[in-house]
Amino acid sequence: MTRVMIGTESALFDLEDWKPVLNSPGALARGADGWWAVTEGYRIWSSKDARSWEEATTLRGLRANCLLPDDGGALVGTSEAHLVRVAGGKSERVRQFDRISTRDAWYTPWGGPADVRSLAAGPDGARYANVHVGGIVRSDDGTRWRPTGIDVDADVHQVLAHPDRPATAFAATAIGLATTTDGGESWEFTREGMHAAYCRAVSIAGDTLLISTATSYTGRKSALYRRPLDGGAFERCSKGLPEWFKDNVDTYCLDARGEEAALGTADGRVFLSGDAGRTWTEVLSGEKRIICVVLD
């Protein structure tokens, strides 16, 4: 059985034994060489097995939002739309990220500074960073970054690179699913089959794409959809799931590995699927808000 790591507002757990391994998690990522986590918004941890953890570093003056294992260390996306490289117990701002040409156009609807919301890496070495709100930027070496062709106002909430197909990536945006097959130079948008266009989380389950959708940022009428990876209309995932989720299925609350998938909700429930989202089983309820789920 695939291992399921679950982060709630209070602690990070392994679903199998439900013993807390870290407190107050904010983000979790698995890489080829091990695991990385954020706790309390600023403490960065690493682990070989997600059981025993060592504190790698702490950030000062910035909130850590997301992680990407990278070259034996990790890239950390932060508040105020910065990127920090963590390696060897040290952290260093990626200064070229602060000089991206579109940076002056980044914003938030409420007037605060933009954030780096999600990070992804493809098999060709491309790294993608999703700025909220600021579109998606790309790097081939983790140091030099440039804008992709997606519009800033697409309001991207998660970027996800295909693990095996170079130059292919997907994005959950406020106007539907965005897809690129040329490394981000161009993007195509679709919401065919969805009841709404506001998307927050996206994942790949084998040859199937999973995406969460709601009518607005408030999470009203939030649901999960699936479709073949190579295109076609979305179909609603309904077997074993509630008619509507009480809030958005958020970024990092949806993950998949092979045909298996996991979904966490704002009201403390976790659902698992073994058939790429066709059917689901509720395996956890009554917990605090789910912050992240990761399959290993």
C-alpha cells in the first residue's frame, strides 16, 4: 500500500500509524533524495524517510509557502514573492528571481505583496514557479528565471510539471486548466465539462488529470474533476465523495502516485482512490483542517 503523509493545522502524520512527526506543518514535498517540510511558517526541515527530521535552516522576515527538492537541497517559495535556496544548513535568496522583468506587474486583489504559491520541476530540468498573482516563471538551472507566456491575470494557484514528458506542465487557474507542451512559451485553457472555472489544485494519476474547481475563491460549490491526460471533457468525481466540498480543495491538498490519489479537505477529512479518481473512500474524518497530503 502506498504511504500517505497528512499535514493538519496541528501536526504532520503518517496515516498508517497516526503518530505526529512534526508540529504545525505548512508545506511538505518528496524528492528523489528524501523529504522537505515547513513548520511554523519559517522553519525548514529535511528527512530521509519522513519519520526522523532534522532542522535544515530557519528563514528570517519571510514566510515559507512551498518547497521543491532541488540538487540535494531545496528551493523555498516565500511571501513577498521571493525564492530561497536551502542547502548544507544554509539559506540564500535567489537574487535573479527578484529581478524578473514582469515583477512590477505582480499583485494581489487585496493590495498586499504577491507570494510564490507553488513550485514544480520537469524531467528536462525545467523548474516552474507560480506567483500569486503573477503568472508562472521558469528556470533551467534554478538560478536564472524568466516569465512564461501565461498572463499574469490568469490568477494561477498551482503549477505542476509532468514527471515524464519534457516541456509539459499544467496549471490550476481562476479561469480553468492551463496546459503547455512547449515549456511555458504558450498555454491553452479549458474548462470543458466543469460546472465552474475557479481551480485551486491539480494532480496527475497515471494517464488521468485531476483538478479541483469551485465557483469562486470562497470555495462555493467546490468539486473534483477528472479527464484523460491528453485531453477531452472533464467528468465529475462523485463516487464516494460529497456532493459539494465545504471549501476549496486547496493547493497541495490533492496528490497522486500512479493510479492512487489522495484528497484532503478544509473540514478535516481525507479520501483515497485506487483507480485514478473514479471511486473514492473516506479514510479519515473529524480532524483539523488538512494543509497537505503527499503519497509516497
